[in-house]
Amino acid sequence: MRKKLTYVNSGCTMVLTNDKGGATMNKEIRAIIEEAERQGWRSRPMANGHTRLYGPDGRTQITLPGTPSDYRSLKNAIADMRRVGFQWPPKGRR
């Protein structure tokens, strides 16, 4: 049976949870999504556990992995986001 994934809004932090209430993303992926939202990106969870980010320009779409199983996929997604203006790591956190 497929797990149902939903966003739970707790204050200003968005956390992807599964039907058992457990978090399915690691801290780094959550931090990237939160920073992207601060920089004007929109996020949307996908049924397969990934997260799709829509750039502030309205044309860019980036898919972040749901889990860090392939270490290059997250690095490639961040590189794609930087090409359209995403600042990572955020200023003041380097």
C-alpha cells in the first residue's frame, strides 16, 4: 500500500510527513526547501516523496530528492537552482 504524504504546517516550518507522522526528509533537504521559500520559491510535495520547487521567475522547476540515497542528485539540484539565482548556503551561514 502506498504511503500518503502531506505537508504539516507548524508555524513557519513545513515538514513532509508520512501517514505514521514520521518525517521522511533529512535535515539538509528540509533546510534547502525552507531557504528556497524565503527566497521566493514555491514548494509542492509529490506523491513519490520528492519535492518540486518552482522558481520565483515562474518558469523554473526543480525536483529535490525525497531521501539522500544518491548524494549527487541533491548537489545537482542545488547547482541548477543557483543558476537561476538561489543563494546556498544562505548569507551569514557560510
